[in-house]
Amino acid sequence: MKYRVVIKKKAQKGISKMPVNVQKRMGFLIDDLKEKGPSAHNWPNYSKLSNSEYHCHLSRGWVACWRMEEKTIEIEVYYAGSRENAPY
């Protein structure tokens, strides 16, 4: 099953501030989410924040957070940016 990944504006801003190598890792994460869904067990420090929210580390200082509502195929990346400002 293919999932649809939507990146919120705030997350897009955060991605644009990341170093290029971390932006590439973000691209790999998005590809994984499209192929495998919201569970990203093979990513560093992956964890489920709630029933519908997840996060993982892209590098030591950068993270991504996403959510997926039940009975949908849409995954929403609502935060991508520095670990210090992460909303969890």
C-alpha cells in the first residue's frame, strides 16, 4: 500500500534550515513513510508519541514528527527541525 505524505508549511521551513546531508535524510524518511507507513522502526530514536503521532531523529540535533489518523492513507509531517524546539 502506498501512503500519501503531506508536509506542513512549518515543517517545510524547518527542512530548509537543515544542513544538506540532513535534508537528504529527511527525503529518505519521506520515501520510507510513503512505502511503509507511519512506523519507522529502523530510524534512530523512533518512538510513538501518542496513538497517532510519531517521531525520529534525523541526526544528533535534528528531528521529524508526523501523524496519521486511523482509517486514512495520509501521513502529515507537522514538524521537522532542531531537537531543542521539538513539540514533544
